[in-house]
Amino acid sequence: MTFGPGDWGVDEAGSRAIFDAYRDAGGNFVDTADIYTGGVSEEFVGKFINDTGSRDEIVLATKFGFNGSRSPLAANQARAGNPHAGGAGSKNIHRALDASLKRLRTDYIDLYWMHIWDGVTPVEEIVQTLGDLVRAGKIRHYAFSDMPAWLAMKAATLATERRVPGPIAMQVEYSLVARDVEAEHIPAAQDAGMGVMPWSPLAGGFLTGKYKRDDTSGTGRLSGANPFGDSKFSDRNWDILAVLNEVAAEQERTPAQIALAWVMAQRGVISTLVGARSVSQLSGNISATEVTLTDDQMSRLDQVSALASGFSASLTAPMIRRMVYGGHGVTGWAG
């Protein structure tokens, strides 16, 4: 999302330097979207992959869903105000994919994400359309981002019963300060065999530790309405950051590296996204793969960031099992 123009964008030279550093470090998965920087992100990624002849070495992912006619490059994508230029309907999926393939300079996408569910298109149509594209070879796999857990599970169930390609992953906001997906999404993903790919694992930069509790001026997108939801500057989040800083000091690492190590250690997480604006940021993020948190450090981070148990989470609590089985916990079965 950082490749291209915009408030947090990087120009072509800077983007190429990040791409090259990622590849030199062994990186082989690149995630973008048709809406990122108005399509420029896809153009940069396509150019970099083509220049380096690395298409067969990279798992290339992009997304559809948001309305292309709202982009600064609308003239190159769809007529402004066109309602058919967004959503998860078959018409837009084909439109969006054809446009992405051109910008990415390729004839297939390895992983095609539904960026967001439109709240209208039936799951049956989504599974049918994306499954057909898999069978046609235009995409290798598909997955869902930012959708209700029930929708992903329904899609997986339909695909299994119909013996057609189904979703292989979920992309959701997940970090020390955003753990609500643990109630429904992560259990659903595990049951359906879908991997979990967190976005914003650093909470839009909050978990880098660069912001101060006593001065939140000039913090832009984190201090009010922003693409990451409500402000990250809550008492709970500052308490989480305090413990994160303690663990970082113990490990002689940065808070960002500890936050990334924590999210990568969570059940169901197959990898995580990072959105660097410089090679130094990228290098620091990659170093998180070398971090091993102690049981005590994991426990402290888990405890300070734990959410109050809601209805969904309470349904699988040990207390419920004891009530169901007459006061005895059930840990296994011997025939």
C-alpha cells in the first residue's frame, strides 16, 4: 500500500529499493490491491517483477472489491460514478481482474483476495465466479479479506460440498491492540483449513512505540477517523504499549519487532503483512523473524492485551464444557 503517490506513499525509486531489499532477504510473497495508490502500486509491482524476471519465484497477490471509479486513475479503470466498478459481483470481479492483470504485466494471479464483502452479493455467486477463474487458470487460489466470519465459513462449506475451489485464507486486522478476530474469525479459519494473514500488525504504527502518551499532536491518521478504525490512543492501548516496551528492552529489540513476533506466534497465522516506507523499516521488520519470546513474555503480552470475554468466546470456555458434562472437564476420549 506504500508503493506510489499519497500521504504515506513512496516514489518509484524508493519502492524499487524496498522491493529489491525484500527479495535479497529471501522474500517471495508480494501483496497489493487494485485500489492502492490508484493502481500505481500494481504498476510498480508489475514493473519490478518484470524487470527482475522473478515472476515464477514470487507468490503474487492482489485484491478486488472497492470501487475503481473513485480512484485518481478512474479514466484508466472505470467511468467515474459507475456502481458496477465495485463490489463482489461477477461483473466487477472480471472487470477488476482484467485491469489488474494488465497493470501487473502477468496472465495469472497466484492469490486473489476479495478485499471487502459488499454486503449484497450472495456467497454462492462469489464462490462460483472465483472458482471458475481458478479452473480457467486466471487465478491460482482465492481468499477473503475484511468479511464476517460466517461468510467465509459459508463459502468454504459450499465449496467443499460442491467439490469446487474454495477460499484458502483470511486477511484481517490483527495485532496486540486488535484481537477481536480471535472470537470468531480465527476459529472459523482453523476449522475450514484457511490460513490467517494479519494486516496492520503494528496498528498503523502505534506499536512501533514512536508515539507518546502525553503528546499525541501531529499524529495524523492515528488520532482520529482513519483507515484503521477508531483512534488507537486509548488507555488500554497505552497500557499494552508500556508492557511491549518492557519486553522490547529485555530482548534488546524494537517494540515493532516484538509486536510482529507476537502476532506471528499466534495460532492459525501463516505470515503477516508489513508496509514499509524505507529499506531500514523493512529490514527492522524482517528481523522480527529472529525473535523468540519467552513463555513469561508471551504471558505478559497476552494478559495486558486480552479482551473481555464476549458471548462468542464464552461459548467455548472451560466452564461451559463443565456444565455440559456434569462438572467434569473433557480433555480426550479413550475407546
